Amino acid sequence: MYQVILQDRKEAGILLSQKLEKYQNSDAIILAVPRGGVPIGYEISKNLHLPLDIILSKKIGHPLNKEYAIGAVSLDSTIINQHPDIPKEYIEREIKHLRESMKDKYNLYMGYRKPANIKGKTVIVVDDGIATGNTLLASIEMLKKRHPKKIIVAVPVVPFDTVKVFEQNTDEFVYLMAPKDFRGVGRFYESFEQVSDDEVIRMLGVANLIE
């Protein structure tokens, strides 16, 4: 385990590549969480010669408090927690709205390419760090509905008390640092600038050319 400050997302991707070396030239597919996860996924894709795609998911907020999640939606899956007091019409409207927004975002980044078929494949989900992990856990549950062979989550930094949760909900959990004194993902990078849409598009384009 590393106990140093990472230089940037590129270095994080290189270090994670070393931990994932056994998947080089395999059937694995990298699914990066935009936008911060894409530079890391790009380095892993380049070093291990694996295809790079993105994973999009959004929480469905409670009608009286949007910050309180009552479920989550991806491009092709939905998870809803039981809330009998919430009208079915509201949930259906939110799912439609969020899914349309994600389709637009996916097309922006991937240029109308179809999402990767992960059935029977090893999936490596990558982000630049985990804070609460709630959205990522929901994404994992939705990925399971697509019947991959194996789900791996790979991140540079995760709070120490969150490690066990991800180990229990994935086939393999790979990380560089799990600090007990966790005060935000950005604290563990020297450079943690926001990744632009243009950078994401460029990296995904290059990765698909060299795949």
C-alpha cells in the first residue's frame, strides 16, 4: 500500500496498471467513471492493451429532498429502493429524464459508438478515488444485471473504513491507498485539476484507435 501523495491521475493510472498486470491482453474491459476516472482508465488501457469505455450512472433523488437517493439509473438498468409514498409517475419521469441526459453525455464522449458488451467479460471499473462510494456501489449492482464474468474496481484512494464494503461487493478490489485520516480524494494528489470534456473525448478517441 502506498502512503505518499500521488503526482496526478496519470501516475495513479500507471501504478494501478502494475497492480492489474495479470489482466494484460485479456478479455477485460475498462469502464471509467467520467470525468476524473478517464485519465486513469486511459493509462491502464494503454499499458495493458485493453479496450476503454465509460460507465454512467445517476442517483434518483427523493421528490422532497433531491440529495436523498431513492434509487439509481444507468443507460440500461435501474435500482429502486422501496418507497410506497413516492408516486410511480415521479420515478418513471426521473428515470426517463436522467437516462436521456446520460445518453447525450455518452454520445458526447464516445461519438455514437455502442456501449461495450460486457456479458461474460471481466470488467474493471475505474475512478480517481472513492469518497462515500454510494454511487459506485449502485453502479456495481446495475453492472451485475448485465452478467459480466467478473467485476473489479480499481481506484487510487479509498477511506480505510470503506475497503471492506467494496471487497464484499466486487470480485476484486484494487487500490493504492486506504488512509484512516480521509479528508477528500483531492488531498492525496499534488495535481487534482478538473478534467474537461475535451480531454475526456481526446483520451477516449485515442484509446479506441490503439485498442
